[in-house]
Amino acid sequence: MIVAAAQLGPIQRADRRADVVKRLLALLHEAKARGAELVVFPELALTTFFPRWWMEDQAEIDAFFETEMPGPETKPLFDEARRLGLGFCLGYAEKTADGHRYNTSLLVDASGRGVLKYRKIHLPGHAEHEPWRPFQHLEKRYFEVGDLGWPVTRYSGAVVGMCICNDRRWPETYRVMGLQGVELVLLGYNTPIHHPPAPEQDHLAGFHNHLSMQAGAYQNATWVVGVAKAGREEGCDLLGQSAIVAPSGEIVAMASTVGDELIVARCDLERCRGYKETMFNFAKHRRPEHYRLIVERTGAIPPA
Ligand code: CDT
């Protein structure tokens, strides 16, 4: 499968949805021209990364959420992708009819039909206002923990799953999909390079990004398509380095800018099989009877 990672440069707060969708459309056209059949957009691809602000006015918060998908402003994306015969994966803030709010990714097939939804499970940051920070990370305030697990589906000959940003740092994310035979993980992210609680880690942001995705890919014998929203957004620098990672753990394509940029790779699903049948033959080598602690315990408890 030829897959495109459609990295986005920054989206400022004043940018209109319609203008953002025009940028997505330009990337969609480039993807078509370069032979892709599936295009992956970042987390919260329609707006600025709004959890950086403490907001109390519910109407102001709601303006960042989609109540329907497609809605009037996103329909052109669905229509054009269908016309071009392209599937895509889109990250957005979802508000459900009964008032729940999630950080969501939707996989849409080439006929314009939503075929898989994922709601972010590992919500990083904090829920209360922390004025000492230069910017907030309030995902725990604005979103609920996803309620769908990590489902996978068969899509165009591949077993496809999704996760979102901070999920990529947790081995459980990939393993739950790995146990369903995943071959292609689609993953969008918004990663501030500065991490206010631990600034000494800032210079490693790019290393940790790739480390997580490469380990997840290799240990689960899957392709991983990691797509950034990058660049200086409302004064906050977001990591780029979108990457397509092979089941060997090798990066086969990587973005070199922090703007709108398309990278493309031919993801040969046979390369998953090689690892799934040898080193990571789960049925043969896993020992779940020794893994109980992973599901029974959340935080670490060192010995007395
Ligand atoms: N969007 C997102 O999940 N970003 C986080 C930042 C963590 S710092 C609170 C990430 O893991 O990249």
C-alpha cells in the first residue's frame, strides 16, 4: 500500500476551518499525484492545538469541536477524497450528540465512508490551570478518556489501527493492536518541544518521538505512520519529523521541514510477516501468565 503522511505546519487560532481544509486539499492532491492511496493527517488537524489555553467559556471551548463529521466545513475534504479515490485518516476534536468530548481519529475509505474510529486513551498533561507554565497542556480538562479501546479493521488488504500522539509513548498501545495482527498504525501528533515540567528533556524531543514509534513498529511487526502538526503555533514550537517506520524499526521516510509537507512510502505488508512469523511470533513466544501485573497495576510500587 502506498501511504502518505501529510504533515501540517502550524494552525493559528485565527485561521478559519475553511482555510485549513484548503491546505488539507492541497496535500490530498499532491498525494494523488505521487501515487498514494491513503493519506494520514495529524492529531487535531482542523484547529490550533487549543489545550494550550485555559478557557472557562463553554462556547469558546466548543468552537474547537466538531459535532458532525463531515460537517459543512469538512465536507469538501470528504468529497474531494472520494472523487480522487483516496482514503484518509483525520484527527479532530469530537463532541458527541450526548455531550461527550474526545480527541478522535477517523479512518475514511475511498468511497467517503468512515470505517474506523479511535478516541485517544492516553491523555497527557493536567486538568487544572497551572499559571507557572508558559503554556498549558489541558487535554485532561477538555477531553474524556477514549471509550473504544484500540480497534483495528481490514482496509485495502491491510490490518489497520490508529492511535494519537501521547499514545505512541506507551508500549501497551501498540501491543493491544499487535495482538489483533495490526500491520499499519496511523498516528497523528502535536508535540511541544518544550516540556515545562522537565525542560532538561527538551533537546531529546525528536529522539523520543522516533524511539517510541520505531520500538512500537519493531516489537509488533507493523508499519507506523507518524504525522506531526509542526512549527511555531501561537508562540509554541511543535516538533516535526513526521516519519514512516517499517516493521524492522527503520525509518523509510521523514519530513525535513516544519511546514505542510507530504512524505510517501510504499508499505509492503509482506515485511510485517517476516517479523510476525519469527522474532515476534506472539503465539509461540509470549508468556501472558507472567504479564498479569500490567493489567492489575497502574502506578509503579517499588518494594518496601
Ligand atoms: N498531543 C500530545 O499528546 N502531546 C504530548 C505532549 C506531552 S507533554 C504534556 C506528547 O506526548 O507528544
